[in-house]
Amino acid sequence: MSSADKLARLKVNAGGPRPELGKVTTLRQRKSKARASGAALVKKGIQLPPEVVKQFELLRAEQGRKGYELWAEAVNLLLEAHGRDPVDVSFLEK
């Protein structure tokens, strides 16, 4: 029996309450939640050598912190080293 035949024989359970159309949202709308602080996070991708990644993961595990907290700290250190004002990222920490 092919998949098409199985789908053709599929019975849909039509019983039960029907959703109110005004309350139905798409999955994309449900996934995107704003942070409690109201600040949105932006995803940036970088490529690193495997040894750097290994050391970063070890540091993250030793400190028991999230990776994005450490990256925010690193970016602030870089900004300070180049004479820029650091950005307040205290909302990232619990």
C-alpha cells in the first residue's frame, strides 16, 4: 500500500471543540516572543578554529554560564580595547 493510499484512507476526528478563528495563530507568530526586558537579540554567526571552540566550550562549562553571556562579555571587552563605550548586557544574566 502506497503512502497516497494510506492518506486517502485516513479518517479525521471531526469531533471535539473547533478552534476559534480569532485565536488561531501561525507557528511563526507563536515562536517569536519578546524578552522580558523588551530588548531583542540578533543572531550573528562566526567561524572559529576547532581548538578555539573547544576552549570556549570548556570555559562556558567551567563557569556555568550561557554562551551568549560570554560572547557579550567578549564583545564589550573588545569595544573597551578600541576606545568605545561598552553596552549594558545585564539583562542577559539571570
